[in-house]
Amino acid sequence: MDFTNLPKDKLKELLKDLNLYNNLTKKLWNRWKRLFNKIKNDKSYFLVEYYPYSNMDYVETKSMEVYSKFFSCSPNKNEIVFVPKKSVLWWMKVFMDDNVVDLSFEKVEKNLKK
């Protein structure tokens, strides 16, 4: 890319993006990609962590219900990242950006230990 022919306002915008990129990578490690995409493209990040032995169709339908009920949005199934995790203990956690709905027994277990 040839920077010499760019106008001053484009150079300022590019510098602003590079500074944002630099700050996010230093402070947030792996989360920087999601936040950079959110800031630049205004696209949310959807993640569902589920117990690996759960029925996948059930997990997909319930996660869509959670997104519509708690986050007031309806993402496509191909926009959602599904990650199996044994630590979730029998159900799932539904994330949208930095917000989470914890539907696992892990949460109940922690509350009972208090």
C-alpha cells in the first residue's frame, strides 16, 4: 500500500485504527479480535458454550430462544460459535459480546457453596 498518495484525513483514520489495534492487542489478548470487529463493523460476537454430550439440535434451539429473550436479537445459526466444554456441567452459557447468560449447573453449585 502506498501511503504517500493518501490524503491527510485517510492517514489520520488509518493511524486511529492502528492505535486502536495496538491498544486492544496489548490489553485484551485474545478478545481484541472480537472487540476490534465490533468497533469497526458494528457486529456482535455470539458464542455458546455447551456440555459436549448434549443434543446439538436442542442446544441450538435453546440458544436461539435465549438470544431473543435476554438479548433481544436473533442471530443466524451460522453467526453463532458453538464450543463444547465439560466445565459447563450439563447445560450451556450464552454470550453476546461481553454479556453472558449462565444456564449451567455450575452457577447453582457456586451459589450453594456460599
